[in-house]
Amino acid sequence: MLRTGLDLPVIERHPPTRPTRPFAANEPYGRRLLPVETVSQALVLGMVWGWLPGGLVYAALALAATAGDVGRSTLTNLAFGLGSLPAVMGIGLMTSMLVRLSGMNRFRQLTGLTLIALAVLAALPWFNPMVQHGIH
């Protein structure tokens, strides 16, 4: 978190030289497969980007696999998909606004400073007013 905050131009006016977007390492492999023209190309592209979902998807799949029968597994996956749909749609709708904001220097500076402050609070919990010390 601290590194990401420092990568954002807080004081300088030049953009960072190394990629700061998540999963930037996968992008060159994915670009080579675009545009998708064959089924095998789509399969390989799905495998490249399929590593991105993270633990929550895999936990839902593991829960569905242990549901007992096909019907319960299907309902578990359906419930997970319907439950995550609002978040996915919200992210899609907010993307254009964030793209516009990311071009503004003040927004980038504020974002960098916020990430640095959160990293300090995480690294030094005695500075965090939300942490209750001595209560266990």
C-alpha cells in the first residue's frame, strides 16, 4: 500500500515510469491474444485472465463443490453470482468517472497521500485512533 501511494505523483508532476496498475504483468500476454478469433485463443485468454478473480471466487467454488449434490451446487454458484452482480455492475458504472478523475493532478495527489496515511496507520497501529489498546 505504501509503495502504491509513493508511486502516485504526490509532489512531482511526472507520471511514474513503472506500471502501477494491478496485474500489469499479465497485460502483454493478454494483448497478444486480442482480438479473439478462435475458440483456442479465447481459452488461452481466459486462462491468462482467469488467475485474477482471487480467493473469494475460489472459496465460493469450494463451497459449491461440497454442497452435496448438483442442485445445491448450482444454487450456491447462482447465489454467489447474483450476490456479486451489484458490485461488478457498480464497478463498471464507476469506471468512466474514475478515468476522468485520474487525469486530474489534485485527485492523484490526494489518492497518493491517502494511501500513504493508510499504510502508516497499518504499520504503526498505536497512531490509529480506531484501534483500542489494552482491551482483549
